[in-house]
Amino acid sequence: ENGNETAMFDLVKCYNNGEGTKKNLEKAFYWYQKVAENDKVDPKNDVELCNECKQPYTDYQWCQQCNTRRFQQDFSKWTSKNEFIDRFIQEAQSNAKNSYEVLEWIPYNKLSSIDYYDKGGFSEIHKAIWLDGPIYSWNFKKQQWNREIDYEVILKILNNSSSLNSKFLDEV
């Protein structure tokens, strides 16, 4: 907090990646803002480049170009068994500019602690724990996605799901 830019950047990386501490994106963003407030450093001029393609990240440690390629290579490794849903998820993955825009198909066997929560217009709502958790970045050393494990999710059991269309997915 005394203006050591290197230490503050190190805190950003530690909190963002869960290195030496629990992953906390809010604290990572807080420390990144602290760096921005420091008169000595302008983070807009300190653009971080992808380790692989050397292009600027589209978001913190997120390379849209490389991650799109990774997603496309994995398209054949999963399916919802519904072509409309598969294309919807694939399009979202291909266009994701950050980890928050990534959609993933979650197989039922990757969920635990499934509990009823409420009933909605087109669906019944449940809470569950996603064992693998969502993607938040690429691990260059392990050559695999970094994930936030044991992540709480909301599930919707869709009524009349055989007639899916874009209006129906808006409800989801």
C-alpha cells in the first residue's frame, strides 16, 4: 500500500491465480486499481501480452485469439445432445473476450449437492456444486484450463425443452 508497484502487481497475480492464497478476483481487481492510482505507473501503458502469440490480452490474462483456438479444438469432446444448444455454447466460447463470457456444458456427473431452490416460468430451479468449476484462465505450464473448483451454480430444469429456440434460451 506504500506504492511499491512490483509488490502490488505481484498481489494482483497471486489473487487472480490463487497462488499462495485463495483465489479472489475482487482483491486482484482492487490491487490493479491501486497500481492505476499510483502516479508512477500507468497500467494502460503496461499492456500484458499473451505468452503464446504475443498479442495483447483482451482482459486480464485472457487471450481471445488463443483461447478461441483451444475451445474449437475441444468442440468434439463434449455435447449437450442438442445441436441448437451446442452451437449456442460454441459461439459464446468462440467470441469470449474474457472468462466471464465463457459458457460451458456441465455434465450431470460433474455436479454434487443438488438441492431444489424455486420454480420459474419455464423451469424448476436448483442449486448445485460444479465440481470442476468454471474456466478463468489458461495454465501455460500444465497446458490446461485453470478452473475455480467446487463452484456453486444455479440449474434450470427446462419444461418443453424439445422446442428450443432463441426466445426460449433468453429465459435460461
